[in-house]
Amino acid sequence: MPYIEKYVKSDGTVVRGHYRWAQGARREMTIITVVALAAVAFGHNGGQAAQDSEPRKSPGQYPVVFSESGGSAPRGAEPRPTVSYPIKFDTPKTTVKRPTPTISYPIDFSTLGSGR
């Protein structure tokens, strides 16, 4: 969005400095702004739902479930896994090292009959 400096037209009209928007940019920016404001307005519940339902857990608590659940976790208790399927990770592929040439003398192409 370039800024147009103050200038005078050929008929003597003084035009003050202004920003020049691309064609259709104002309409698109208006639509994006309205959608963003609607998302903020509808996404905010004002805390009413939190008061009516169960209290929220404080952030940072991971739901660890112990095999012996007796109210408190005894020492040495092992947590149960949260997934029942194996997780496979990609292994990096090894590249085969290319052999280096072992010729250490200059090749004379004229003796090969190629006519170079």
C-alpha cells in the first residue's frame, strides 16, 4: 500500500497525501476484519460455562493414570501407556559412498584414436 505525497493537479487542485489501496483491497480487508471480530465474539463465552460445569484443571497437569489407583500414587507405581499401538519413527537412509577414481596418471586421448 504505497503512500502518495501531496501534489497539485494540472487544473490547480491540491491533493493531500494519502495511501493508495489496490483494487478490491478495501472490500477484502473489511471481510477479513468482520470474520475476525465474529470469531472473537462467538469464541468468548464470558466465563459462564466454566461456572456452571466442573472446575477446569490447571494448565500443565498431564493425566497420568497409575495401575494401582487408591487415591494417592504409591512409590514405585508405573504409569500405564496412553496409546495401544506401536509408534514407528522414520529411520534415516544410509547412502553408499561412491568409489573415488584410482588413476593417478594423465590420460593422452590422442593415443586412443578419438582424434581429439
